[in-house]
Amino acid sequence: MATVETETHGQILVVRMNRPERLNALNHEMRCELADTWTMFRESADLEVAIFTGAGRGFCAGEDMKESLEDGAPGGRRPPQDDPFMDGTLEKPVIAAINGFAMGGGFMLVEGTDLRVAVDNAVFEVSEAKRWLLGGYNHGHIANLPYALAMEMALGYRFTAQRFYEIGFLNRVVPADRLMATAMEMAEHLLTLPPASRVNTVHMMRQMRPSIAPNMERLADALHNHGAKSDRMESRAAFAEKRKPNFIGWDDPEDRYRLPKLD
């Protein structure tokens, strides 16, 4: 069974992650199939708008923890081929139709889309603070949220679809039986625009999104290696084994007071 299914409706491509038994967790196979699908979409002369969704009760639960444990690779293995959705070379609009849980890497997939409609019982979480040595410090700023909300997001608190709609992260919240119809309506509106206007406008909007300065990225790289790296795998093992994690923290307790700072 393919881990990614597609269907076309005229110029609209529906991309559906298809591991419902794992809440569409991102394993290596799915990452590779998504990369191929987005490449096909980018290069197609006939397809202009994509709707990105998931099968079952989850949009995407993020990293496949069991595979990461087996591979000893926190974060999962990346596909060998380019992925236009992830590397920013996809110049066509993508609408997220969020059918349930969007957690960790699944949240980041939503963040990479241009328009977003969610079912009213969808749940969102930036899970980096639970799985790495640094939380999702950048996501709230990229979403242009106030500091307190960005901090809440970075520290792994969960958000409902209604709250995300209220703070401007979602365009629509609908009952489950209206999800795909609403996404289709949004896609059909985009197709009424002159093609150049649609592409140019999406490109400019993406260019104007807030970004993190290079020196901030260097600090983040340093902090990702600051502490006990074994905690990364312990968080994954605890998740897979459905138990409370036993975190070690800093190998040297003094490292707690040696946090790297910006130049």
C-alpha cells in the first residue's frame, strides 16, 4: 500500500498521507514518496493548486518514533532526492486540509502551506521541546504571533483548532464532513485568478514572511548540541514504550550555566 495517495480534480491535486494506523507518522518511505509527489506537482504543466491532507483521524503525527529508534537516527532519515515542498522551490499554492492531529513534524508540514482549513476537533502541537534539546523557538515568530503565544507554542503546549483560528493561524474551521469541500472551494477560487497573478502573489507573500536571522540559526545549532544527547533517544523510547521518560539532562551539571549566546 502506498504511503502517499494522490487524486486529480482538473487542475487541483489532492495529496493524501496514507498511514492511518500510525496517524500518518513520517517514516522514510513516506518522506521519499512525498518528495516524488511534490516534484511531480512542481513540474506538471496541468496542475496548479494542491490540497494536502491525511487519511484517518490524523493529519500527521510527525516523526515515526519507532523507526527512529530502530535506525538510531533522531528526526528520521531524510530522502535522498530533493523535496520542493521542504526546500522552498515549489511556486504553486498548497492548501492544508487538516483532518486531525498535526503534531511535531506534522505541524511543520501545516506551517509550510499557504492556506489552512481544519476540522473542528483538530489538535496542534510543536513537539520539539519534548524530543530535542531546543524547542520550536522559531515557529511562533514565523507565524507572526505575539511573544507569549510564540513561547507557549515553543514549549510544547497543545492548541485546539478554534484557538488557532482565533489567533490567525488557520483560515477556516469546519465540521469533518465539510473539510474537503471547503478546501476544494478555496482551491477553485485560486483557479479563477490570472495564472501569473496567482504565482507572483504567492511568491511575494512567501518572501515577506518573518524569518530567523543567520546568527540566530547559528545559536540554535549550538543549543541543539548543548546537554545530554541521550535524552533525544530517551524521549523517543518513552513515547514508543508508552512510559514516562527518564531524562538525564546535562552530562556536566555546570553546562547548565554555560549556555552559548549570540555573538
